[in-house]
Amino acid sequence: MTISAEERLDRLERLVEANSQAIAHLTQQQGEILERMDRLSGDTEKLSGRVEKLSGDVEKLTFKFDTSQTLGERLERLATSLIAGATISIIAGVILVLLREGSR
């Protein structure tokens, strides 16, 4: 049971056609993958730009937070000083009034 030359040729032609179709399908898939990669590359660049902007915003917010914290500490010291000064003034006033009353 030998295969004739024509049958071999038909078989080879079918195999070549099947391989050609498979190659065409793979080529199409490759093109789609390349398009996706290009889109992903663009998206990655956009994300990178957004991350850089957010990093700058975080730095600005950190500076503002540090500044407001320092300002808050200064205001706290000022308030404490004013309260201490007012307390001393009241105590001194009371002592002076008591001294006047005692000298009469």
C-alpha cells in the first residue's frame, strides 16, 4: 500500500495551506499584541506623568503641613506667654493693692 506521487503532492499542498493559514493567524495575533503593547506603553507614560505630578503635590503638602505645624507651635508658645504675662500682671496688681491697704 504505497501512496502515489499525486496523493503525496495533495497531502503536502494541504499541509502547506494549513501552515499558511496558521502563519497568517499568528501574524494577525502578533499585530494585535503589538497594538496592545503600544497602547500600554502610552498608558504607562501617562501614569508616569501623573505619578510625578502627585509626587510634587505631596512635597507641597508636606511643606504646608510642616509650616502649619511650626506656626501652631509658635502660636501655642505665644498664647502661653500671654497667659503667663496676664497672670503675673494680675498677681502683681493684687499684691500692690494689698500693700496699699496694709500701709494705711
